[in-house]
Amino acid sequence: MNIKDWIKLSLLAGACIWYIHYLYTNPKGIFQQRQMIAENTIDKQTIHSLIAEIDTLKQKTTALQSDSFEREKIIREDLQMSCTNEYVYLLPKT
């Protein structure tokens, strides 16, 4: 092989290496897609936890609106006047 063939071969190899590097590191490349997939899974977990929190808040809201005993219990817990899951006895008024 003469020098021209070596130059052509090295230019071709350089272009191939640059193209492969570009495929991996460009904004739509493989590394970026993997990072975005990881971020999406974290975001999905956050969304699921927020949905669960919304459901518990809806249950508390309906309990506050419907039952006075539950209303007192939730208010006591929010004011830290009671422990969670404690037994509260409602005595009849005499």
C-alpha cells in the first residue's frame, strides 16, 4: 500500500470513529436515552407516591365532612395532642 491508500484509510477510520462517538454522545444518543429512562422511572415513582398521598388526603377530607368523631380524631392528631392509632373512647353525656 502506498501513502495515499494509508491516508484514505486513516480518514475513513477517523470518520467512522467520529460517527460512532456522535451516535453515543449526541442529545438523542444512547447515553442520553439511558439517562432519560432512569429519570422517567424516578418521576413515575414520585407520581405514584403523590397519587397515594392525594388518596389519603381525599379519605381524610371525606372523614372530616361526614363524621364528627373522625373530625375530632384528625384534629387531635394534627395538633399533636394524641398519638397515632391510639384508642379513644367516647363516653355518653349524662
